[in-house]
Amino acid sequence: MMHSQEPRVSSSQDSLCLNNNSSVSALVKRLNSCTATPPASKGSTGNNEEEKKVLAILPWLPQFSMLSRFSLGSRNIKQLKKLMSLYLGHISEMVKKSLKKTVRAAKLKKNMSEVLVMFHMRYLDIRESFEQGSYLDTMSDLVAMYLDMEIRASKRMKETLPNVVSRLTMYLYILLGNSEIHILETILKARLFTKHHEKICAPIIGKVVGSAKPSSLQTMMYVRYLLVYKLWKRVAGSSVERIRINKLAMQKLVAPASLLDKSSAPIFISVLPKKPKTKKNTTMFFMQAKFDLKKSVQAFLKLLKESKISDFPAVMTKKSASLSSPSPFLDIESSVSIKVVLFTTLFYHLN
């Protein structure tokens, strides 16, 4: 069993995260102030110019920042989800336009990182038991777009790829509350998980599926894992690696009997090819079968959304929604660890 790992932080960071009872509110205020234009000061010309460039591509940002500040201190989950939906509606179109624009992607990923951390810190501050499914669905959409912007921005080569991989994997676990369902779906939603970005995408998928020990999978969860394994295989650059991924999938994924029931017919029609009766090993057949993975993933995500097929519980508990083995980075259920990591991440992006 892997032990909990926490990042090193300075004494000042540690003090704010651990000893100040209002650390969440303080960090939220700091995040909100980041998106507002600060008063001009000596030597701040470069920063002002950078902020002008960000506002040029995100002209709605000042209004969003104002709404965000007005909602400070609110513990209403519906209000938080409305704020998230507003941001999602604005940022999604710009992300689509920036998938091939490295410099613009770098500007967007910095803003997205700050805003997503803000959302999550407010989410933790609510400290209530409530239905979390819709919150995590929206966060999943946002994190998928954030991953794309990070992957595109990595083309600038201003940071080592292992650092990028570690940060993005950490974001998946933290921002999605260690939800197995949403982590897998977020990877499937990301557009830039391709062979062109193998050095980032392959390690991320490897860490996610490698840290999980799926067992007694329901039909929809099996399909999630299967499609992620297929994506991993497509991203892999060498035949040796693809063979290894095939073997790993066959070892870890046991197809549920329900997969062949009539109730699963929609899956075979739009997502997966029909398995011949002569093929005994279901996972081996799907891993070796040739089909349009991109269309299958889109069809699966559409099926989940339209049919509202969900094996995610109404109220998330530690046992029902988290990955079956600990996160490879930290004890995700420790609020102290989460705050330390998020605060450290915030400092990385602000400095």
C-alpha cells in the first residue's frame, strides 16, 4: 500500500494552510483578486500588459470576478454550481479556438488553474453532505478543457514534461474528489490526448489505471475503463508498449455478465462492436478489435448524458465514489493535504 505523500511547503505557506481557521476564505479572496486589475505601481508595467492581453481574449472576466467576489462566504451549493456553469459557458468557446494556439493556451490555462482551485476551495468550505454528482459533472468538463490547455501550452518547453504530468495527474485526483467515474470520463473528454502528446498523456493514463484495482465492475464502469485502455493503447508510440497495455487490460478488466444482456444493447449499437460468440475473452476481443475510438468515445459520453445512465451515488461516500486504491500522490481524503497541495499549486502559478 502506498503511503500518503504531501508536498513540501514553506513555513509561511504551512501557517496559512494549517493554523489559520479562515484559510479557505483567505485563499478564495486571493484567487479572486488575481483576476482583477490591480492598481498601477512602480515596476508593474509588465504585469499590466499581460493582464491586458488576458482581458483581450477574456473580456467577460472582470464581470465574472465581480460576481465571484459577491458570492464570497456563501455556502449554497446551487449558487456555486451556477457560478461554475457561467464560467464554463464563457471559457468553453475560447478553449475550442485555442487548441492549436500555444501562447493563447498558456494564458488560458493559468486563468483556468486559478479559477478551478477557487471553485474547489469553496466546495470544500461548504462542508455539508449533499448531492455531488452534478457538481463533479461540471468540474469534469472544466478539468478536461484545462488539461487540453496545459498540453498545448507545454509546446513552449518552459517546463519539464514530468512536472507537467505530475501536476495534471494531481489536479485530476484533487479537483474531482478522487471520483473514479469522473477521472476516467475527464480523460475521455480531453481532446488532446493523442499520439502527438504521448510523453504527457501516456504517463497520466498509466498512473490513473495503474493506481486503481477495478473489481466486480458494472457495465458502464467496465466500458469507461475499456475505452481509457483503448485510448492509452492509441497514444502509445511503440508496438512493445501496446502489447504491454493489452496484457494489462486483460489482467485487470473482467467483463461483467451484464455486458451481454439485452439491456446493454445501446452500448453495442453506438459504442462497441458486437462480440462474436466464438470469442471467449471479452476484454481481449475489444482491445484487439479495430473501430473508430473517437466516435465510440463521443457516442458513449452522449449516451451517459442523454440517458442519464449513472452508477454514481446520490451522496458520495468514501467507499462508493473513490478509486479503489489510494491516490499515488497524497491521501485525497485529508482536507489538510488538499489545502497544502492547492496552496502550493496556487503559488506555482502566481509566481
